[in-house]
Amino acid sequence: MITPELLARINELARKKRTIGLSEEELAEQKKLYAIYLAAIRGQVTDLLESIEFVDGGTKK
């Protein structure tokens, strides 16, 4: 689940990576957080696609 705390930490690590760099522990944490985030996004997309219902509108002349 994507929480405000998760997003805040991802953004914090991204800013730090751009400015001063990350330690090995922080790089591992960032990788783990990205995996959690991407899994949540994939789950949302999958749920959305599974809820789509195709309706045949018939033939138009």
C-alpha cells in the first residue's frame, strides 16, 4: 500500500541521492521502497483492468 510516509521517504532518498549521494544501506532501502511502490501501482492497474467490462454495441449501419 502506498502511504504518505512511503512517498515521503522515497522522495527524501531521491533528493539525497541527487545532492550528496546515498550510503549502501540507503541504496538498499531505496531499492526496497521502489519495489513496494511499483508492486502497489501494478496491483492498482491490474484491479482496474479486471474491472473493465466490454459491451458489444451491436453493428452500426
